[in-house]
Amino acid sequence: MSKSLNRLDSRPADRSSLRRGADASESTLAQNQSLPVADVRARFAELLNLVAYRKDRIVLTRHGKAIAALIPSADLANLEALEDEIDTKLADRAIKEAEKKGFVVWRSVKRERRNRH
């Protein structure tokens, strides 16, 4: 993807797109794009509205590298739920493996490590 297609338009925000009831397509920003941090600072209120109401995802960049993202809170909740599900599956797998090999008491592991050093 060319650099020009991977950046949001950095012209000053069109305030008409932020008016109550304005069509979301009037915004000069494309959905799911990246934007340099300096531009984010200048347009934070507009970007926050796009994320909150249009459900856009905006990647913040510094020196051309992605460093953070603005995402809708529902996306964050979904991501956290997915992480919890993955953690639960990994914990279940670890418990099953420990049951096969036999459990180890944490105190004995600590004692053994102390004796090695």
C-alpha cells in the first residue's frame, strides 16, 4: 500500500462534519487509517468523535511506525474477552498437563532454586 493511501488526510478538520446530525461521510478522514501523532494532537476532538460514533479505528504513528491506536470501547471489550478466553484455555491446558505429570508444590520449587544458587 502506498504511503499516501496509508495516511489520513492531514488538512484541517472540516467542522461541518462534526455538527449534530451531519452525515458521517462528509468527514475528510478514511476509516481504519493511520495518522501521525502531531496531526492527532491538532484534531483530537474530531478523531475521538469518529471513533466513538462512526466506529473508526485510527492508528497513531511516529516516524512512520505504528505506536498506538484509537478504537471504539466495544472493540476493546471484545479484545479483552478474547484475551480472557485464550488465557482460560492456556490455564486449562497447563492444569491437564500438570495432572498427567503430577503436581509440584511451589515451596519445593523455590527451595530447589535457592539450593542451586
